[in-house]
Amino acid sequence: MTTDVHQLDDGAWISVNDERRISVSDLWPLARQNVCDCETADFLVEGFAEVGVDHPEIQARVAGRCITCGTEGVTDWVTVGRVIDPETGEFSPVDPQGVRVPDRRHRLSRPE
């Protein structure tokens, strides 16, 4: 089964298999990130700049700001969830409170 991944509402949502699953306005702890000099950024997610699939992971480049230092920017690729079962399309988002580490490598297929 193919997993459909799309940005909706000008980057406010990520849709997985035609269901809104991940939204903006969350605060994500980001370590080893490229936006600011904070050791762990408290990153306010304001929009999804790009989304892609590195099966089984759904990843995104995320626009926002570090609320600790105020720096704004777009992250490298961050895992936002995983396809648990490709046959059924079961999806599990990453815990929004867990520390995320963006990845600079470009290895994703992009949805059309």
C-alpha cells in the first residue's frame, strides 16, 4: 500500500493517508539543530516548509522560532512520525515532548 503524505492549509497540517495528523503550534525540543546556538532549542512550530517520506519515516523541514533566544528559521529534516504497517497505512506520530534531532541528509522521496 502507498502512503499519501501532503501539506495542508499553507503548511499548517501534515496529512497522512488523507487524514490530518500533525499540526503546527506545538513546542518541540530540538537538539543539534541548525536554527540557533541554543544547546536544545525550544522550537515553536509555525509551519511545515516541506514534507517527505523515507519509509517508514515521515519527515519534514519545519519553520518556526526558538522561544529561548528568538531566532527564526527552517530546520533540517525532522522525523514527525512513522508508518507502522504499510498494508493498513497505520501511522504513529513522534512524541511531541521528546527531543528531536534534525538530519541534514537528503534522502527523501517527496509527495506530488
